[in-house]
Amino acid sequence: MKLFTPLTLPNGAVIPNRLAKAAMEENMADADHAPSDALLRLYEAWAAGGAGLMLTGNVMVDHRAMTGPNGVVLENDAHLDRFRQWARIARAHGAHAWMQINHPGRQMPAALGQTTLAPSAVPLELGALSKQFPVPREMKAADIDDVRERFVRSAQLAEQSGFTGVQIHAAHGYLLSQFLSPLANRRQDQWGGPIENRARLLLDIVRAVRQAVSPAFVVSVKLNSADFQRGGFSPDDAKRVVELLNPLGVDLVELSGGSYEAPAMQGQARDGRTLEREAYFLAFARDIAAIAQMPLMVTGGIRRRAVADQVVDSGIAMVGIATALSIDPNLPRDWLAGRNNAPALRPITWKNKVLGSLANMAVVKFQLKRLSQGRGTHPRVSPLRALVVQQMANACQTRRYKRWMMGRELG
């Protein structure tokens, strides 16, 4: 397989090449938590860059459950015109556009003032930063039913908006990933214990979404290859989940890894495993490819054409690129033209890994903001500067979110 050959998915959809703009959390909603003008301009830049697949950042299925204060929410048709603009822009140069739909579970900042739900009442362990995330309330059966219905509704609305697919986010320590992890999920009922039970909610959502959308609409899943914590979701668990997904009409599985507690998606692992400097999760993907009946995509640190070629030559169908596209949105087009750009951010070597992870995310968001303003990126920006700017923005956005929530409650 070659990077710039089309990929036909199980449902017949054709992606024009093997390069995907993987999801990054943009946090660029407007005052109604719909796509903002800045977000649309950002996707104009990416769409022109030549990736065959555009995956959106987190779109939340519940306005009460946010990964950040300025996130996009899609739970009804109130602002569907804005979502239609987003899909149209993302698809303007021939790419597929899939909406990543998500629920944060316990990975929701306490500052947002909302009740946090999770499979079990297990708090995040982030050292001195743990207090920034509240102890979650264990979900009841009604909560689980509500979440399943919300994922389905958001998928239906994504299709109505003109997106060509959805990606159900079950990685990076968010709610569905929490159900999969024996560290976060300590339930003794049908939702906990063996991996078949821990995977039940994900499988139920996939089945329900597949049934609710048209056959031509892509249903994909983002899954951790492992969560890189001792006693957590393991590579063997990941294999079993893929086996369970095989008969459910899933068109693609993206493999990543890690969580807020162990941000392996940024090249850090809490359990001492050594991650490759690029294509972090390729070795895990090769193992899973042996049993997967749907195409796989690998995301995590890829920034060089030679590494991307290595991924597809090893039998993995798609290459997901995130950080490198935050620096150079034209990377796919440049690679096609024979240039060997390899964009990289300034290394962050802070001893506090959690702060380092926050700084890394802040540096990426710094680039996204500049792209949304039509400006050139600044990959050598000071991580401390980017983090301070991001924290100040978060504080302002948190106040706005709380006023918005108060208005909804009063209205």
C-alpha cells in the first residue's frame, strides 16, 4: 500500500489517500458552543493541505459533560447550520470529514461546576493537580442509558450536518475508555469485571449508532492499544475489544494510547514501557491487525514521510497525524510533491510529567489559534508562555461556560 492511494472501507466509502488529520482538542466553540468562525478558518487551512480524512476534535454529546470550557456540543439541531458549514469546509477539497463524538466522564475540570460521572467513584491520580478534577459519582443504569442515547443522537445529527462519518471516542481516558479500564471501572454488575462486560457500553453504542445512520455513513472507533498503567487496559484487552467489534459493522479503528494520568499519546508512559519516538503505537497495531477485520489507523508522533510509509507498508491502512499538522497544515500536499518536511515542536523536558503534558497541549493549541487567525505557526514558542496563555484563556472561558449554563437553567 502507498500513502497516496485510495482506501475503500467496509461500507464502500472511499478515502482518497492514507493520511488523516487526527483529532486535536481545539476548544474553539462560539458563545452557543457551536463551531466558531475561528474553528471554520482552521479547517479551511487543513482542508487545503491535502489529507484524505479530516477528524474533528472532541464534539461533546452532553453540554453538562465537557473536556474543556470552550468545547463544541452537538445534542440537538439548534445550530445545525453552523455544523453544516463546518462539514462543507472540511470536505471542500475532497476529503472525508468524520466527527469525533465524546463524553469526558471523570476527565472534566472541577472548575466547570458540573456533576462528574464515571463507571466507578474513582478519582484521577495527578499528584498536586488531582484536585482540579472532582471525585466522580458512580453512574446508575439511567445514566448509562442516557449516555448511549446521546452518542446515537449526536451521530444522527452529524450525518444530517453533512459529515461523512463519526468516530466514537473510547481512548485517552475519557468515559468509554474508563469503562474499559479495570483501574477506573470497579463495578460488579454487567458493566464491570471481565473485558466483555467492561466493553459492553462501547459495543452497545456502536450497534445503536450503526443502526441509526445510513449504510454509507462511516462508523469508526478510537481505541487505546493500552493505557500504559500497571493493572490497566492491556494490549490483550485491546485485542479482545477489536474481536468484539469485528461483527458490528465498524469501518475503521484508530489505535492510540494513554490518558490524563499516563499521557502515552504524547510519548510518555507511566508503566516504564519505552515508546518509539515516532509511530508510538505501531508495534501494538501490528499485533491487533492480525485479528482485526476492519482497517486500522495508527496515530501518535508521526511527522516524517519515511515513518508514514513504514506504517502503511506494514499493513496498517491509515496514518493519523496530529501535532505535525498543527505546525504545518500543508504537510500531506508537501509530501505528495516530494518534499520531506518533518515539523516538530520544541522539546519539553520538565520533570513534572503532568505539567509537561499540559504544556505540550498548550503549545499545540497555541499553533491552532495562530492558524485560525490566518497567521504562520510558531513551533519554537516557549512552553511556559503557551501554558500561561492557555491557563488565562481557560479561566475566561470557564466563566463564560458557567454563565451559559446558568442561562440554560433559568431559561
